[in-house]
Amino acid sequence: MTIYTVHAPPVSATGGLDEADRMIFVKDGFSWPAFFLPVLWMLYRRMWVVLAVYALYLVAIELSGRYLGAPTAAALGLLGALFLGLEGSSLLRWTLSRRRFTEAGVAEGRSRAEAEIRFFHRFAAASPVVPEAVPATARIARAAQPNASADIVGLFPTPGTAR
């Protein structure tokens, strides 16, 4: 199973439950897009400060290539890409915290969609709200797991039902 950290956006002036639609799930683990396409990945994620530091790092690699040789520059480039792959999700979390996102919790699942269903199922069960006011993602999560219970683990039936 893959672990995701869930980040809630800053509360807007209008407030409301639509902020559940703006929650961001950040996968914990190696980031292949950050490893292979770091600049495009940073631009897509709007990580401006990280991109500026990475640009300075690229300038340092270029200067080291001129003074220390091409193999040194290639090794530094590979180390930088490896660092971004390993720490890309942490850098994204840091960027989100700079944008005043708060960590709302942790979710796990085989895919991001499954992690969202699990998280919003717990989110909907924890807060008593009117069913019409529940965001679409929580309604989908509730419909996807109608017999889910916090007391049940795995493939066991819901208590009180005969199957």
C-alpha cells in the first residue's frame, strides 16, 4: 500500500465544505517525475522557491564542469536528480506549508483514488453534517463503501448482518 499525506487548503472567507475538493494528496516515496523531469515537475507543482534553488544548483554544476571536468559535473547532476527523486514529496509538502496548507491526515491505498475514498470515508464519519451539504468527494466515498465500519478489518462482514 502507498501512503499519502493529505493537505487541507487555507480556510477561505466563504468557508464551506467545497474545501474538501481542494485537498491535496502527496504520495510518500520516490518521485519519478522529479527524478527524470525536475524543471517541468517543479513548474507543474508551482514550486517557485525550490525551482530557484535548483537553478542555482544547475549554475554550480555548470561552473564545476568548466573547472573540474565533465565527469564531476555529470556526477553532481546525477546526485541532484537522485536527491530530487528521494526528497521530492518532502519538498512539495514544504511548499504546501508555505502556502498555508495544513496537514489534515494520512491515508493509504493501492492508488490515489482508493486513498481518497478511505480518507473521505473517515472524514465524513467524523463530522456530522447534513447529507445534501456533503461535498461530492465524500458522497462518492460513502457510496463506494456502504458496509464499511471502523470495527471491521479486512474481508469480514459488518456486525449484525448475516451473509
